[in-house]
Amino acid sequence: MILLRRYAVVLVGAVAVVLLQVVLSAWGATYYMTQITMSAYYSLVVIGLCLLMGYAGQVSLGHAGFFAIGGYTSAVLTTFNLIAFRGVPWVDGCRSLGLLVARQDLYGANLLTVSPLLAFLAAILLTSLLAFLIGLPILRLKGHYLAMATLGFGLIVYRLALGTAVLGQADGISNVPPLRIFEGLEVTGRQPFRVQNYYIAWAAVMAAMILGINLVHSRAGRALRSIHQNEEAAHSLGVNTYRYKLSTFVLSAAFAAVGGALLTHYNGSIGPSEITVMKSVRYLAICAVGGMANLGGALLMGILLNFLSLRGVFGTYDDAVFGGILIAVMLLSPQGLLRMPDWREARSFLCRRSHG
Amino acid sequence: MADPLLETRGLHRFFGGLHAVKDVSVAVPRGAIKAIIGSNGAGKTTLFNLIAGTIRPQGGEVLFAGRPITAWKPHRVAALGIARTFQTTKLFPHMTVLENVVMGRHARARSGFLAGMLSLPRTWRESRLMEAKAREILDDLGLDDLAGQPASDLPFGRQRLVEFARALAMEPQLLLLDEPAAGLNIYETQELSRLILRIRDRGITCLIVEHNMPLVMTISDEVAVLDQGQKVAEGPPRTIQRDPEVIRIYLGDDHA
Amino acid sequence: MHYAQIVQYSLSGITVGSIYAIVAIGFNIIYNTTGIINFAQGGFVVFGAMTAISLSRFVPLPVAIVLAVLLTTCLGGLVELVFIRRCRDASILRLIVITIGVSILLQEAMLHIWDEKVRSLAYFTGTAISTVTILGAHFSPQVLWVLGVSAVVVAALAVFFRFTLTGRAMRACADDRMAARLCGVSDRRMVTFSFMLSAGIGALAGCVISPVTQTQYDMGPPLAIKGFTVAVLGGLGNSTAAVVAGLLLGLLEAFTVSQFQVAYKEVVSILVLLLVLVFRPNGLFGGREIGALRAS
Amino acid sequence: MTTRLTMVIGTVLLCFALVLTGCKKQSPQPTPVTKEPIKIGAIFAVTGPASFLGAPEMKTAEMLVQKINKDGGVVGRPLLLIVKDSGAKPENAISFARQLMDEDKVLAIIGPSTSGETMAIKNLCQEGKTILMSCAAAEDIVNPVASYVFKTPQKDSDAARRIFEVLKAKGLLKVGVIVSNAGFGMAGKAQLEKIAPEYGVTIAISEAYDKQATDLTDVLTKLKGKDVQAVINWSIVPAQGLVAKNLKQIRLDVPLFQSHGFGNIKYVQAAGEAANGTIFPCGRLLVADVLPADHPQKAVLTSYKSEYESLYQEDVSTFGGHAYDAILLLAEAIRAAGSADTDKVRDALEGLQGVVGTAGVFNLSPTDHNGLTMEAFEMLTVKDGKFAVYKD
């Protein structure tokens, strides 16, 4: 029973996902899945952020940065052409090991690049490593200072992406190949793979959800909540507050990286617009609208709001509507649109003054 | 007194210009109840924070069972078996009483971040054990009926007890009590003194900062007096009560 | 580097720095009385400039600016009454989210009131091509205006907070709301007032910098970020420090440009900020204890 | 528990219902013409950092489509324009492109406004066999040639060549290049650096400033330090006004050359007196009135200019012209193909010759999907706040 209750969100989610697929297919409107899939990848970031902000209580205005690092790493590795290095022993060695793959692009040019799967793993590892290195110093900061530091991190990533030639500067990186998990199952936006990718994306999201839920209900999760509710007390009980914050930070970054890398393969490209402050703000805001310490809410909002703006439902008023929703929720129902049982958590987060 | 459990040697701490703790050396014998008294701003709580590692001393050292723990981070100090309560109770307001006490078991449990995420079987076993132990302690303090309640809903006296329970859950060797009687009525205070004695009898050493003289004098085996950050007297309650210096501090010069 | 060039870089650094500084001042006023970082500050700046530009078609420049400042002041008050007042004693995070929401709304509103096109206010003295020359280096007279206005604003604020009753009351709220309330200070009114004040100053800033920077509906957030950076760099809540930090950052960026690709200008400046945060968590001029209290 | 479940399910379903209806409402109603309309998608950066491109493009596109429909549409069928605002975000452009291709089944997509977005959806359209008429300038949009991808703005390389010609004539052989770090600027930078040697021009320094820059004295100081004989600024962003001003303010008294991205009188106004003397290559739209009456483009340009300005009460800009040309070419191709069959239209596009647009005279071919030559450019300059043809 407890288990059922604990994983209810996931179960309901899974059911809803399948239902939706059936309905859409029956309706012949499978094209909606394109945007749902994209939103799913974005909500991976939100889930991670939800753990970081809602449970560990640490603000981050820089998560688009991690999303982008994941995406860009995967993109660079899978598009950087090593064909010139053919014959160089280590290159051929890697190739024979299957670390490098050769392919042809649409215009018949021959490419020799890192295999997408490897690139994907590299992306996650690199992002986690960077998150660790960044978090090491800045997680000692609190409140606005932490917000500024994370914001700054995001800005730096943005500037580097805009300034560095290998990262495509303003145009970003396109022609990113699909990510083949195994024969017949690949992350790509091509139409025939639509339903398949819909499920791949959701599999990733659900996995993240389950990991998150487990964490929240584990000893570590309790420790996180305690840090959030009274750091000094938690510390005095032997909770290594700093270490827990750091772990959560890295975890959420890793989630973001997964989302970023997968979406990049799905879209076949990534650009600097993924790293703008506005993106980070969006993630944070969606998390707040979902009710902070509420994975289910975060997920639902992540899917919904991203889906709406990806559909361009609000046309030129997209940002305006977004801002409106944001403020409305914050003012009228601070604990998020859907009140989950742990709404006390949410309220505690939103209504307690963090000062003093 | 042979090998004190806790000992501070010449601790110093300034805040801006203010010399909050000045060259304070106190020793807490094993299994004893030691009280630290002194007027407001005498530096009692600062001393506590220096011991617990919440703030770093600018001079002097802290020894626990003969081993230097000066300026250790609180969680390491806690891991050694030093538990503390706070002047203003610091429960986790949005956790149940049980959860609060379970938090007390944190330092005694292992399973880490990844294990938790993957929710490995051993984490389950462990959390069951943590919970059992917590319930045990709640029963012992007669709080079992509150287990399910959110801590923030409890009356003040109860909250303090829960904080005690949480501290005891750590199975500490040394218990630091910061003004445990503050804000308690006379009955609660008596209950408290009985509780502290019981804890002591279980072999848990207690270091208490307290204003409430009667309480201190009845329960403590040794008393140290701080004034303006300095130790001015130390000894058994009887002698302290007669110490002119102490009387001057408490009642003013004309009584000396 | 030729010395005239060094001077030239310094001047351009000062130009940019003074812009950062005057924006940062707005942050500090609100932060002082409420502990809120108002991310909509940039919006106020742009709104002020836009209004002034539109008005300056009908009335002489000074009048237009005064009107713009007044209008924006009202806007600031309105924002506080409608959005902030409802969530007093909310967590930092919620406040961040709300002010960000406000800034988004402001920006979109401006996009639809005015349009996406770039405008700019007439130079206060001289024209786009008139320059002042110092030590063989040249810069626009408008820079002097920006510096002058920042200086005057800082001075005025210092006087205001130290010697006027309202100012004292606001400081009281900053230190301890409860106590202030007990002393009969209506902290609500103080908060509203601080928003109006910073909005007004923001508008003034917008007008003064408009000839230099030009004004477009979406330049609010970048300005706000820079302002925030500078405010943090100087130590939140300290306007004088903000001005100094602003100029420092400006100079830093200018000389970064002299050595590195312009593209990485901000990378360097932000890196420096992060380092400062790590080693002096309360900013260059923030006292440790106070900072610690504020931050936690 | 159960209540929670039902609630969540409820919310999800409700939201999606809302969305679906929302989307249905979204797609504009077809104009009441008996014949079923030809759907044309458009992705413009109407808001966001490139709004100064997208906004006029959208306005122009809507205006032109209305006009065409009023005149009875193309091959007897009205055009139906479905506009999406990408906010200059490639990821949105991708999403919209898929939408337009998969559900709206459009014949062609006009836009996107920026090269980054275009490159992001180039392959998409190629694979999805949907014609893409990009309004972005970057050369690599049509090189390598993707059979379904076209672009209407003039070639960067031609603009560069025009500038270098003048430089060479004036004997200014040591130049400093600054560009905005937006797609347009970076593409231009590449071209300038590539072509400069052909004209014996040395680029002493080339820098990219932020597209939202608010002051450029620092980078210009850097140029001054290299004592360049001329400054080339290549960008479409408002900062171009700043370049002109700051140049004068730090007394870097060398001629300023701008790119064809300067084609918006607003920038001149923003720069005030400082703009005077700026030299830049541009389509003839901005000098339509002063063109000789017998000039082939005269008619098109004046009509577009007057219609746009009377309809929207704002100055026409060359960017809107790119959208105008895109739709014009498409309409011509459909007429030529005599049907709205994608492949027929595509082939017709490649066959179009001598189509007079706002950017110039288009001569498309299977190898040239842009179809403009250096002739498309006129060297313009700014005389007391107005555009004028440059003569030396």
C-alpha cells in the first residue's frame, strides 16, 4: 500500500502516457507526440531541479547551462569529423573498437565521428564532473548569493558557446546524427520513429521519477529535507549538509545532461538559445508552479507548459502568458497548481522566510 | 579528576570587537552532569557552539576523550557521539515527531545517496531498524502517542521533549543541553530534572547551560561560572553558592 | 599599450561601469528595506527611457524625463501593491520567481505598447558626434551626465537614509521589521515606498543612459543581470560600494577586451565575480558578519 | 489517495483537451473561397532577440498574401499563410517546422529569420520534402545545395565584394572588422576574411561583439590601437547605431562601412548625426524613390514601399523585403508549375528566370538556390539622416 502510494505518480503517469498514445494514434494525430517528446526531455531538467530546490532547498538559475553542456558535448562529439585523421593508428584503433563510426551526411560527404552512444555517456559524465567542480565552491553560498553564482555559471556557458568556433557560435550545431541504442531503436525526430521516441522519452522521464521518488523517501532524502527545514539542527545531528547539497546538485545536473543530450539527438541540432538565462528561469519557474517539493507537479507542469510553448499556442504572447501563469500561481496558490499530500513541504518552502 | 570526557583549553572567540569567550578551560568528567551558569551574554551559548563546531574558535583547543576535535565540523563532532539541544528548540517543523527522532539515528546509519536512489534492499532493512529504535525512544519518554503528529503542531514543552528524544536517538556519550528549562513551567521543569538525572544514570555525560538556579543546584555534580566570557569560578554546587565572586555577579556588589 | 590608449580604455570602462552602477543602485534600495532582489528593475529602467522618448516628441526633454520618472515611480508602487504586498515573508526563492515574472510581463507589455524597434533619447548636451577630450582620449559628454547623476543619486540617498525621518524608518525596517513595526513604523508603506523610489531611480537611469546605450524593449534583463552582478560584487545593500564595484567591473571588462577576444569579455568578468563570491562571500565591501546574517 | 489519482488524471486529460482545442483554434480559418487553399507555413522571429527581422517579415508576408488572394490567388486557389513565432529559438523552429510539415501539410515554409534556425531545419525540410524559402543571409544555407532549400537575401560574399571594391578604389587597404555575434554577423565575418585577399585588403583585426551590446567604445578602441584605415561593421542588430556613434565619439576618424544589414532607417535615426557618411551595400528598396524610372525594380519597390508604409504606418526595411521575395518567388513557381504539387513547384523554382523582387532580379538554377548577383546591391550612404546612392 505504502509502495502504491509512493509510486502513484509514476503509475498514473504511465497509464496516462499509454492512454494518450492510444488516443492520439486512433485520432490519427500522432504528430502531437513530437512536442510531447520534446517537452518530456525538458521536464527531465525540471525533475532534477525539483530535487535540488524543493527538497535540498538550493536555488539554481543556471540549469540551462547543464542541459546545454550535455547537449553540446554529445553534438560536438558526433559531428566533429575525424575523416582527416584516418590512418592515424589510435583513430583506426578506436574505429575497430567501435568507438568511432563512419557515415554519410545528406549531401554525400563522408564523416567519421565518435559513436553517438559513447558521446551520450561522455556528455553525462562530463556534465556531472563539471557540476561537481562548480558546486564545490558555490554551494557554500546561500540565498541571493547562490542565485547569482548559478546565474553567472549559466552566463559563462552561454558566452563560451557563442564565442567558440567548434561550438558553432551563434548558429549552434546541426546535423547531429540519431542516437541508436540498438538496431531498430533510436532517438531521432524522423517521422517513422515518432511513437517509438515518444516511449523512449517517457521511459527516461519515468526512470528519473522513480530514482527521484526513491531518493526522497530514503535516509538521504530525509536528510535533504532536514537540511532544508533547519540546516543547523541537521548539521548537529551528523548530516554532512555540504556533501548532500553537492550530491543533489550533481544529480540534478546529470538529469539535465540526459535531457539535453537526448533532445539534441532528437532535434538533430542544438543552439545557444538553449542556454539563455530565460531558459534557466523557465525551468525554475515551472518547478515553482509545479509546487516545488512535488515531483509529480513538476513533471506535469514541465510537460504542459513546454508543450504549449513548443506548439506556439500563444503565438507572440508566449512569454507574456508564461509570466502571467507564473505570477498567478505564485500569488494565488504558492504551493503549486496541484496540491499533493506533501503540500506542507511545498508551503514550508514557499512561505518560510529564509532569513535569520 | 582523571581523564575528563570533554575538555576545553583556553578557548578564545571574538565577535567584531567583542571578546565573547576569553581563555575558557572547563573539564567535564565522565558520567557527570556539569552545569555552566552565568548572566546573559556571558558567552555560555558561544562556548557550546565552539564545542559543537558551529563556530570555529580563534584560539585554544577542544578535547573529546583526550582526542583533539578543535574546529571540527558539526557533523563530525556529532558522529563522535556528541548530541546537543538548542536554546530555542530546533525541530524539523514539517516532519512528524517520529521522523524527527529518526533523523537522530542519521549518524548511526550508513546507506548513502546512490543506495537510496536505487532503494536497495539493505536501505529498507536499515530504515526499518532506524524507525524501530526511534519508536523505542519515544515509548521511553512517553511520547509514543505523538509519533504521527507534525512537530510544528506540538506545544512548546512537548517540542522540547521531542528534541531530547532526537538527541538521545543518537546514543551519545555526551549531551549538550542549552537552557533546557527555558520557557518550561514548574512541573515541566521538575519532569525535566528527573529526565536529565535518568539520562545521566544511563552513563550519558551531560553539559548544561542553564539560568534556572534551583534546577542547576539540585541536579549538577559540578558548576562552572562564566562572566563576560571568562570563567570566574568552578566547583561543586555547594561551594559555588557560597563563592562571593558568584554572588557579586548575580546579586550585585552590596551583597558581597 | 600607448598611454592615450590606456586612458581611452579606462574611459570606456568608466562609461560602461557607470551604467552598471546606476542600475545596481536601484537593486540595493529595495534589498535594503525588504531583502528582495527585484529582477524587474531592468524593466523599470527601460520603461522610464521608453516613456521619456515618447514624451520628448511633445514636450521639452527635461519635462519629458521628469514625467517619465514620475510615471515609472507610480508603476513601481503599483507593482509592489499588486504583486509583492501579497507575499510578504515569502522565501527568497518565491520572491525571485515573482519578480522575474513581473519583469517578463513588463517586457512583453512594452513590446506590445511600443514595438521591437530601437529608439534613443536625444543627447542632453551636444550631439551624437560631440566629444570631450582628456589626455588625448575622447568620450561622449553624456558619460559625464551618467557619472554625475549616479554620484548625485548616491549622495542624495545617503542624505535621505541618514537624515530624513522616512529614510531612517526605511533603515529601521531593513534592520528589523518587527522592531520597526513596534516603533510604529508602517513597514508596509516603507516597502511600497522603496519600490517607488528604486523604480524612479531606475527610470532616471534609463533616461540618462538611453543616448549612450539606445533603448529596446528587451534590454531590461541584461541590464538587470549586470546590475545584480554589480550589487553582489559590491556587497548587497551598499549603494556606494555598488558604484565602486560597477566602475571596477566596467574597467575590468574594458581591459579584458584590450587583451582577449571581445566574445569572452563577460566570461572573464563573471569568473572574477564568482571568485569574489567564493573568497569574499559578502562581496568586495560587505562586512562578513552582516553578510552572513543577510545571506542565511 | 483515490481522490489524488482521479485529480491527477483529471488534470492531465483536461489540460490536453484544452491544448488540443487551443491548437484547433490556433490554425487560422481559411478565407471563404470555393477552391481549397494552398497552405504556406511561415516561421519568423517575431519576438525575441531577432524581432527586428521577424516583425517586418511577418507583416510583409501577411500583407502580400492578402494582396495575392484579393487578386484571385494563385492558379485559382487562395494562399493560406500559417505564421509561427519562433522567438529566434532553433528548438522552437524545429518544433514548428515539424508541425507545419506533418499536420498542416504545407507546400512550403517561409523563413526562418535567422541562419541558426534555418540550419537547424534545413535537413528536416530536405528529408520531409518541403520547400524552404529562408529569409536568412548565411551562405551555407544554399551551399551545399539542398534540393528543397532556397534563400532570398543577397549573398554575403557579394556584399563583401561590393565593400572591398570601394575600399580598393579608395585605397583603404588596412581595415578593422567588427561583427555582431548573431548568425548574420558571424557568417559575414567568415566571408570578409575569405574574400579580403582577392582585393589585396588586409584585415588588421576582426572582433565579434554581443548582439545586445550597449556600448562599443572598448572594442573600437582596440581597432583604433591597430590604426586601421576603415571600419567594416557587419550586423543586423541595433548595435550598428552604436558603432557609428562610438566611432565618432572616440574620434576614430575613418570611413565606416556597414553590411546590408544596415537597411533600416531606424538605425540611422538611432545613430543621429553620427550615421552620416556611412557606406554600405544594400538592396535598392531604401532608395526606391530616387531610382531612375526605367530601372527594372522601380515598380516593385515603390509599390511594396508605399503599400507597407500606408498599411503599417512604419518605415519599410529590407528585411521585410526578404519575406516579400520568398512569397513572390513561390507564387511565380506555382504559376509556372500550374499546380501546388511540391516537386513540380520545386522544379519550377529552379527554372525561374528574371523574377524582379525587392532584393534584386532572381535567376534561380539547380546549382544556385539564391539567384542574386552582385548587381542586386547598390552602394548606399547616409546623407543628413537619409539613405542616398553612394557616388565617389
